[in-house]
Amino acid sequence: MQRAPQSLTLKDHRDARGHHRALWARRGGVTLLALIPLFALLNAFGQRSTASSAVVAAARLQVVAPTAARSGLVYAARFSIVALHELKQATLVLDPGWAEQYTVNGLAPQPLSQGSSNGKLVFGFGHVPQGKQVTFFLSLQVNPTNFGRRTQNVWLYDGKQELLELHRSITIWP
């Protein structure tokens, strides 16, 4: 029978003396790794859309979009404008946080005009008769290097007159 190498001892290697700590450390590490997908399934890292709305005498605005997202996520934000009184020149203005470190995949329906003002995105929808609704979708993808917290405020204007402001923010997880 061959002898065991001198670096091996029966107490340490056959009887596993002191290995119970390492075993529990491995089990703890595997448990922590298993908790990450579990928390993701429970929406701890975002993706589920939430609705925010504001109402004034002239119009109602509702925004449906996530308030937390993961890097790489593709989603569509929905903006619904309901004219409680006639809007002659409905215009949505979005904070830079709606485009900063994002890829804008598409707009539907296409606004009558689009541009920027002081770094903010501006979308013009023109005339909206009383009682009618305009629903606008903005398809976005969070860039993989994007993480942190961004403001995503939204303003509704009729021409140059601000009708309402909706305060939102998003947290982006790596």
C-alpha cells in the first residue's frame, strides 16, 4: 500500500477537521446567489409599470412606465392626454432623464412635431378637441452601462401655457 503524501494528514483531510466552517460558507454563498433571481422575480429590481397622473381644469395626463428598471431592459412608456377643454396645441415636454443613457426605439403615433428645448424632449400633438384623448407610446431600451437614479418629469402645455407638471423618477439597477 502506498503512503499518503506528507502534505496530507488523516485528521484534516479524511476526517475533515475544521471543514464545517467552509461548508457553511459555501452554502451561504450559494444561498445568496439564489436570492438574486428570487428578488428579481418579486420585482425588487423593477420592470413592472406604474401609473402616475395629474388633472387640471383643462386636461388630464397619465404616464404608465416603470419606476425601476434593469440595464438592458426594453419597455414602452405610455402617455395619455385627455382634453377636458379644447387644447389648441397640445405639447408634451419630457425631462432629459427619459433619453439620457437610453436608446429610443420608436414613437407611436408619430407626433406632429418633435424637438428639444434646453435639453428636454418636446413632442407636439396639435389640436385635441374637448373630450378626446391622445395616447402616445415611447419605446425605450436602457443602455447596459446605465445605472443610478434619473428624474423623468413630464409637462403638458397648450401652446406656450403650461397646464400641468407630473413628477416622476426612475432607478436603474446594473
